[in-house]
Amino acid sequence: MNCKNCNAVMRIDQERKVFVCPYCDSVEPFDGVSKAELQGMLQEAIQDVRKESMKEARERMEREAVLRNNRSSGKKALDVVILIAQIVFCFFLLLFTIGLFIDFVGVGIVSLLQLILMISAMILKAKYRKTGVKKWLKLKNGCLIGVGILVIIWFVALMAGDSSSSGSSHEASWPTQGLGSDLPEPTGTLKSAYSSKKDFSATVKDGDGTAFKAFVEACKEQGYVIDVELDDDYYHAYNETDDELTIRRWSYSKEFHVQLDKAIVLGEYQWPTGELANSVPKLEAEKSNLVRFSTDSIEMYLGDLTRQEFISYILKLQEEGFDGYYHDDSNDYTGRKDKISVRVEFKRERLVYLDIYESR
């Protein structure tokens, strides 16, 4: 039965024996309506209520599903952002550590372990998220504790690195024998030193660069003043016996490195044999010194060659297919043909350095 006012389907109120409109509250009596009709109306009203309830329940479930999907998508996006942030942070931490403390490899290893742990934590977090809040919290706390422990180890290792550096400086001493004994002892902190009859190398901590400048001046007084090349952080020179000195300072690590090489002693000229030596043009000379010879590498010095002979050899290399660029005023040339590379350098006192090697 429809309402006369709003045409809506009216409900049955059996206690009052009337029809009631659920929208405008209009009331109509049962008069003139049979029992069978009342029974049919009652069944229709029950079905209408059921349909409306099911419709409301379905709409409510759909709204909840949408909300759950939105929350899940938001959490996944947040996890991705956190993972990327952690990876980027640990990557720059690793670079920073290795860059500043390259002499203490352990610190860099600890930073790398931090990166691996954080990535593993994010993977485990995504894997066990659905197992429950309690397990997720335990996993998260465990990962945070692990990261905290690694951070502590990082700082301890950093302090140990500084102390070990200072400790090693007391153990190292300026050589009294070998080639390095001819050089003046620097005023900075000596970190390491190696000396033999043919070469010498040392690393010195100098802070603001004062020790570097003082050492350069002291080497000048020792006679290393021939064919000088220098700038603010570099000094290269020879002495009267052709010993070669190179001093290079790195401002980021606040230290400088000393390299001294004994003059090359040339003997009777001899060109090496073998497939590698035959792959490049032969360089004729008065004297030579074969430093290294193997199946994939040849290193030698050749003496009493003019600069014109040096340039002529470069042109011969290019004619035989060795690709490389050369400036007329350059003292160095590198060419390559197939897998064979050759480097030739004109050094002082009519000396030519030749390096032939198989590229990999």
C-alpha cells in the first residue's frame, strides 16, 4: 500500500492495526484490507527491509575495502621512501668514511655492513608485516638495536683508526740506510717509510701544509733543483746524479707522499724477443735497460736518443696502426692497436721510457 501524501511504500504496525509511512509518518487504518492482503504486505515489507539492509552492508564493505587499500598503498609508498632514504644515507656515509679515513679500511667495512643491515631489515619488514603487530614490532626493534650497535662500532673504529695512525707514526722512523737516507728528515709526523737501494717512498702527516713546504725547501738544499716542476701541492726535480724526486700533497687527507727513484743505469742495447716485442716497431738506441719482461708486459728504458728520434718513433707507431693523439710539444704518447697498447715518454738527458702491454 502506498502513502497518499508521498507515494512511498507504507509499513505495517500490527499493534495499532494501521499502516505507517516511514517518510512522512502518515497513518492509514486496516479497514477494508483482508487478512491475506495484510500477510502479503507484511512479507513484502520484510523483503524490503532485508534488501535495504543488504544494500547498506554491501556499501559499507565497499567503503571499508577502499579505505584499507588506500592505507595499504600509503604504507607501501612510505616503506619505499624509507628504504630509498636509508640506502642513500648509508651510501653517502660510506663514501664520506672512505674519503676521509681511507687509511683505515675497517671503518669503511663497518659502514658497508650498516648498509647491508638496513636493506635486510627493510626486506624482512616487508616479508613479516602480515604476521601480526607484535612480531613486526619485535623485528623493528631488533633492527634498530642492530643499527645502533653498528653505529657505536663505527665511532669506536673511528677512534681506533686515529689512535692507530698516531701509534704507527711512532713505530715508523726515517731510514738511515738505502736511498731514503740521502733525503732530509721532514718535520711532520711520519706514517710510513720504505727504502731500498733503487727507490724510496714515505707518507707524512703535515696538517696545514707547513711540513710539506719545509720539506721541499730542504730537498732543494740537498741539490734537487734540476728540471723542476712545481705548483702549490706538487714538486718534481732531479739532482746531479739524475735521481728523480717527486713530492705530492693531498689537502683532503692532510698528508704528503715522497717518492725517490735512483737514476736509471743503462747497459748494452738489447731489444727483447717474443710475440709482444715483435708487435711494435723496433726502437734503435745506443743503450738500454730492460726493467720488466713477460708475455704480456715489457718495460724498458733506452738512452742517448734525441727528441727528433723520439718523435720519429711516434710517427712510425701511427703508420703501423697504433691510434693515439700527440701534441708537438708533448713528451708523452700512448697508442693502441687491437689488444696491444704502447706508451712512450721522452725523459730528461736523452732518455726514453717504453712500456708495451696487452690490454684486457
